[in-house]
Amino acid sequence: MSQHDQNNEGRRRFLKAAAGGVAAAAVLGTLPRIASAQDLPHLSPTDPTALALKYVEDGSKASGKKDPKDACMNCNFYSGKAGASWGPCQLFPGKAVAANGWCVSHAAMM
């Protein structure tokens, strides 16, 4: 293989890699941005799902609670960061719930 053929081979590899990188960047740029907990709107207690699950922002005011320590922050469905006052909940997609809140679907972490 001559020096000229090796240079062409190297250029081809470079151009393929560059084209692949540009294509990947274009695809990744079109993907929706994953919302962080700060970006999520707070769940309103008047939301239909919140009403159905008897959600309250202050768990100390909840009626029907089995354990006074139960709160969203210690529920399996809650995925907020420790110490945060609001965080995402699997039961209310796209909304943030109060860490000190509560609903009838509370599932204590084991």
C-alpha cells in the first residue's frame, strides 16, 4: 500500500468518525430535556389525582394517617433529594410533591 493510499484511508476514517459525531450530536440535541425537580410545578391539592389520593401538602394535617411519621419524603414513590422541600413522585408524574406531604397511597420505605 502506497503512502497516498494510506493518507486516503486515514482521511476516510476521519470523515466517517466526524460524520458520525455530527449525526449523534444532532440526534441528542433533539431529545427532550429531562426536567429536574426544581423545574417541576408543585402539585396542587385541588388536582383531580391529588383529591382522589387525599394528598395534603402538610402531612400533620392528614386524616386517616396510620403513622404520624409517614410523609412523602419516606415513601417508596418519592424520588426527591434528601433535605429538599419538594420532589418528584411516581404517583403524580410531571409534578413535585411536598416532602412533608402525605397521601393515602403512602408506601413506607423498608
